[in-house]
Amino acid sequence: MEERMYGVVLWTDKRQDNAVIWCEDHGNLAFYSSAEQSAHRGTPLDAGDLIQFDLREESEIRRARNPERVNANYAPDLVSKLKPAGQPLTEGNVIAFPG
């Protein structure tokens, strides 16, 4: 089953056109690979980009397909904010999507 989802790109490998995405539902991260059939064409995704994509759950992996950039450089400092918060989740360290 697929659903449309927003997310922020956390990491990319531009040589292989892969990305890891933080999803708006704060569930598991999603993985994007251009090796799969995709409608995405053009400029590679960058960390901090806000995208909308089709999300499909496969076993224990969430896969992003057909990403569309909504806002380039939407959250450029998100990764640096998440690193110190990388301890067990408590009410005090939940980081909200910007804006």
C-alpha cells in the first residue's frame, strides 16, 4: 500500500542518487534510490530539501518513490540539530519540522 508523504532529506549519495528521508509522521526513515522506477528527474536531491513522495512499506524498509522537491534547502541545519538529540526520545527532545 502506498501513501503520499512529506519529508526532509537527511542524507544523499549524489553519485548513486540515493537519499535517506525523515518522514512527516516521525515513523521510520524512508530510503530513496533512483535505481527504482521513478518520476523524479533533474537536479539531485540535497540534504535539507523538503520533498513529497509516495511511501511504500516493504518488510521492514520504507521506500520513497517519485519524489518531488517542494522547497529546496528547506531545513539546511536539520541534521546538525538531530545529532545532539540522538539519545533516547523523550518529550523534551522532539524536534519539529521547521515552519
